[in-house]
Amino acid sequence: METRVLLACREGDQSMETRVLLAFLAICLYFLIRAAYETLTFYWLTPRRIKKIMEKQGVRGPNPRLLVGNIIDVASLVAKSTSKDMDSISHDIVGRLLPHFIAWSKIYGKRFIYWNGIEPRLCLTETELIKELLSKYSTISGKSWQQQEGSKNFIGRGLLMANGNDWHHQRHIVAPAFMGEKLKSHVGYMVECTKDMLQSLENAMEKGQTEFEIGEYMTHLTADIISRTEFDYSYEKGKKIFSLLTVLQHLCAQASRHLWFPGSRYFPSKYNREIKSLKMEVERQLMEIIQSRKDCVEIGRSSSYGNDLLGLLLTEMQKKRDNNEFSLNLQLIMDECKTFFFAGHETTALLLTWTVMLLACNPSWQEKVRNEVNQVCNGNQLSFEQLPKLTLLNMVINESLRLYPPATVLPRMAFEDIKLGDLHIPKGLSIWIPVLAIHHSEEIWGKDANEFRPDRFGSKSYAVGRHFLPFATGPRNCVGQSFAIMEVKIILAMLISRFRFTISESYRHAPVIVLTIKPKHGVQICLNPLN
């Protein structure tokens, strides 16, 4: 009897184990099938559905290859067009930097779709539709999964890559750091940092140097300014972060080309290992800055975190913690710091570099701006109130932004189905606005679209936000554009009132794209002191 009971118990245990095992296998199979379906939907079904919807509206493009789309085609065209330096200093650069746009727009017209891996992208150049998209649909359009993943280890989920409510919340936090009296208070820092840079140029000239790669000086200067104004740190303390971010920028740009392959971001590849290592080092350096600011408050050395960008972020995080809300945490603060460390100096430095190149090649305009600065300042230090009076300088800066906008394209993804003019834009379609092509369009700007002619901005014939998009437009425009323009005006005014400069014979004109438009070999100029 006991034996039978024991056997029955064992059989019951085995039966239970079998049921548990079967249940476990069933759950695993369910998640496996679900993952497979979601992967199939993401990589195949949704893109094909979007393709069919757009084809019914007459919007077509080059045939995509399996998974890689048109990545190889774009890479091949760009490699061919940028393999050599330009023969002369010509501003006709759309064919060099966006050769795929030129090739495909000739075949498919103003609207066409091309594929970045599995992501369909609608290229849109119709300015009325662009304005409608950026102004009317800002809350239901934003950055795509590919963009976010491609920059995840670079600038994370900071303001530049945030969407929806996250973007709205972050914009609300950081905007005060770049507005009103806060903006005015930065003038002193900008002037002092520029004085230091000009002094370093004079010191080098006293030692016999006459030729300078001005891009290096502008990068150092704008990094110093953003460090002091928004993070209360000098360039010397922040240069390690800037250096790491520059390397990280290049690596992430290369690694993002492989996002079309499922799970590529998890592969233990050389790119991925280096990127993760650099990301950890950048965040370690940032945590030292953040912790130092927190310690000052915690030990009573300071009564607040400060009113610069970092201070506003830490104050907001404390508010959320007190309210048991954690929408802003240390990781997001670090992402915001990376975003503004990068965006706050990289794009501004490039704007300064290209503007100096243009003025060096156009001595008549350089002299016009110099006379204006001398007349406005009358030998005194430039003030905040005098900046709006520098109208010629403003025209030169706008023309530089038109010819060499920091970003060649402006991307947005539709998170809901939207109606854009006569187009039905399905959810999941990325819209890519080729800013460089629009800025060089003869249809918009005339036959001299590829020439340096700042006086075109002396009239109101152009439309900011429609034809002129260096900072985007609408609610998602660049939060730091007023800061950047004020900074550029101050630096150029001080430089041009101290030196006359010409382009060096060693300068080789070769714009390239590494997220932004850069001079491949730098910009070499020859300086002559005025006094």
C-alpha cells in the first residue's frame, strides 16, 4: 500500500514537473513568436505598408535593397563626390554633399522616397508644406528610432533627441538659460573669452606666425564660452569632455550606418566597445562636475545650485524629487549636458569658421563690416545694446548660414497619420528636409544662389522659417539660436576690429559632412594687425 502511494506521489510530482516545463516552454514560445512578429513588423511589414501608401499618391524613389535600403547607394555617391578637394573656392556644394538628392530629384521630382536601411524617408523641398509640418505638427512629429539609437551613446535623450511630452518638459526647463536678462548677462563672459583668444593670436604673431587655422581657435573659444556661461567651468576643465565628445561623434556616425541590421547595436564589435568605453568616460567626467555643484549646496557653501543651465537642471531635479516625481534624473541631466556641450560650441564654431572664410575671400564686405563696427562702437567695448545696430554683420552671418548651414538636413518622423497639403503622411514615415538644397535653390534665391551676396538679406524678400531654415522653425526651433547669434556677432566684431585677414594660399576648399558641414582641412587665413 505504502509503495503504491509513493509511486503515485512520484508520478504526481513528475506530472507536475511536466506541466510546469510545458507551461514554461509555452511562455518562451509565446515571447519568441511575439518577438519574431514584432521584428518582422518593424523591419518589413510597416515599411512596405508605408511604401504602398506613398506609391498610390505618386511618390516613388530608388528601389531599396533588402534591409540596407539605399545606404550603399548614398555612401557610394558621397564617397565619389567628396573624394577630391574642390578646384576653387566655389559655394556650389549641394552636388558635392548631397549627390543622392541631385540624382534622385532629377528622376523622381521634388518628392521622392529613399531608404536608410529599413527606414523610409520622404525627401520634401516644397517650402509651404515644410512650414506647415514644422509649425502645425510639432507635437506629433519628432526624431525617429534610428536617429535616437544612432545618437544614444553620444547625446542620449537630451533635448535634441527628445519627443512628445519629454521634449516639451525639457524645453521648458532649459529655455530660461538662453533668454532675456540671462542672455544679456553672458555678454561680459563672451567679451572676456574673445579677448583671451585675440591675445593668443597676437602672441603667436609676435613670434613670427602669420598663418592660422582659424577653426581651431574658434572651437576652443566657443567651448570656453559655453563652459563658463552654462556650466561655470573654463575650457581647461572641460576640454577633456569636448575631446571625448568629438571622438564619440565620429564613432557614432560610423556605427549608425549598421542600425539596419537587427541587434547590431548589441554586437561586441570594435565600434560598439569603443563607443561604450568613451560614453562611460564622458559621463564619469560629467558626474564630477555635477557632484561638485551638489556638494557645494549640501555642505552649505552655496544656497542654490546656480542659475546657469546646470543649476536649472539640478534645481528641477530636486523639485521633482520633493514631489516624488522622477521625470528628470541624473542620466537625463548628463544627456542635457552632453547635448549643450556639443551643440553649444560645435555648430557655433563652424558658423564662425565659415563666416571668417567668406569674409577673408571677400575683402570689400570685410571692410564694410569693419567700418560699421567702428562706427557703432566708436572705439569702446561692444555692449549688448549695440548688437542690433550691426545690420551689415547680421546680413553676413545670415548669408554664411545660408551657404553653409551647420546641418544639411532637418529630419522629422510622423508619430500619427497627418495631412500635409495634398499628401497623406502615414504614421512611421520620416520626412527629411534638405536644408542645404533649399538654401541653394535658384528657384528661391535666384541665379546667384551659389554666390556670397549678403545684401540679399537687406530686404524682406526671403521668408525666415520657409526659405531660410538654419535653426529650423516653429516650436521645435533651436532653443539656443539667440545665444549663438549674439556670441557670433561679438566674436566677429572684435576680430574684425583688431585684424585684417585674407585666405591663405594653403587653404584647400573641401566641405564634408560629419553630422555637420565641416572644412575637411580646416580654414587657413593670414592675419594682419590693424594697429
